[in-house]
Amino acid sequence: MDTLYKTIEKLCEGKGIRPGRLCDDSKLSRGLMTDLKMGRKKSVSAQTAQKIATYFQVTVAQLLGQEEL
């Protein structure tokens, strides 16, 4: 199973952006992406997961690796 960061990274690649752009556009902390990338965090709040999923037009289940993208 992919980590949350790897899934976000894959979605960013598909959209042609970097994770920092996601943060700027979604008003999320860049530190959050760093923590996910470095393994200091393994998950995000439900609200944050929904923001990210909405940004990429996927379900939260897809974002969390519970369903295929």
C-alpha cells in the first residue's frame, strides 16, 4: 500500500504540479507535506483529507489508498 504522501505525489504528477502548489492552492501548510514526506506524519485530519481529495477530484477513499485511483 502506498503512503499518503506517495499518493499525493502521484496525483500532483498527474496534474503537472508540485506538492507545494497543492498547499498554496488549498491553503494547507507546506510543513504538513514535509511531515508526510519525511514520515513524521502518516495521516491527516478528515477535513484536510477532504480538501486534498476535492482538489484532485478523487474520493477520500482513493486518496487514502482504500480504493484504486
